[in-house]
Amino acid sequence: MQCQHRFAFDPYCLPLKTCSNRYIPSTPLGRCLAFDPRVPHGVNRVVGTNDPRTARVVVHGWFNEPEVCWFGPWDKANQPETTATLDESLQPLVETLGSGEIGRIVGYLAARVEVDEDGCVDHVFAVCDTIQADVEDFRGIIGYDEADRPVMEDAVGDIRLNVYEALKNLQFESGPSGRALVVPFAFE
């Protein structure tokens, strides 16, 4: 049976007997095969070398719950206080995102924040950005500009701008250069 490609897989749409056995076709060397893990699947047993430099590598993994990741020479003794300060500094952003003022979005946004020696934010950029407007909450025209032209809602742009502004205004303790953190935002 050939593998079926589904973008919105509903595990209840197929009878149990149909779901119990799936064939994953082999891929040519150097290619990555990604699939919906909700579909029951398996791979054929591989025989041959046990040397990982010449063998096929299969990576299985699940993401952890998103959490702030700290990179570089941060003071480990002060990390709980730094994390509490970060949480407190981002509270107005969280309230704005949850208030409903901005249209709903879905997806994941992880922003890397690079910090200079003075504790000021040097750069902010997205390392992962899958956010999209929620089509069920699209508001269309939200107002008119000075020339009486309609202003369309851009929830994704509004979210990105709010996140960027909040992260750019963070202030940390002074310390060595090379410090960075990745702040995750999951929108469901």
C-alpha cells in the first residue's frame, strides 16, 4: 500500500484496519523523509553495517514544552533571578497578546535575543517562525486611514512587531559578551 499524503489528518476518518499497516517508501541517500506522526507507521528493518558513518540514521524525537534557552556565559548563580526578571518584563506583552486586541494567530515563534556587555539587547531575530493568522478569527477591514482607504487586519505582523518591541527593550545585568537567549511563543 502506498503512503497517503494528508495535510489535515483526522485519525478517526479511517477504519482501524486501514490505519494499522502503513508502508513508508525508502528515500534516496541524502534525503530527509518527514511525515505526520499521528499516522501509524513503520520502517523496514535494515541489515548490514553497524558503523554509524556508513549506516542509515533514523532520528526519532519529540519537542519538549517550549522554554527559554540560555546561551553563552550567563551567571548560573543569578539565573533564577534573571528568569524572574525576564518573566516580569514580558508580562505586559503576554497581557497584550491575550487581550484579544490583536487578531488570533496559530503557530510557533522563537526569537533569539543577543545581549551586549552592558546588558542591553543588541539583536533580536526569529530562529523559528510558523505563525499564521487564524482563518476563523479573521476580521477583515478594521478601520480606514486618512485617505479613507480600508485598513486590513494583519495579525501576524502585529504579533511580530509587539514581540520584537518587547524583546528589544529588555535590560539585563552587565556581563561578558556572547550572551544570548531564545524566547519561545506558542500560539494555539
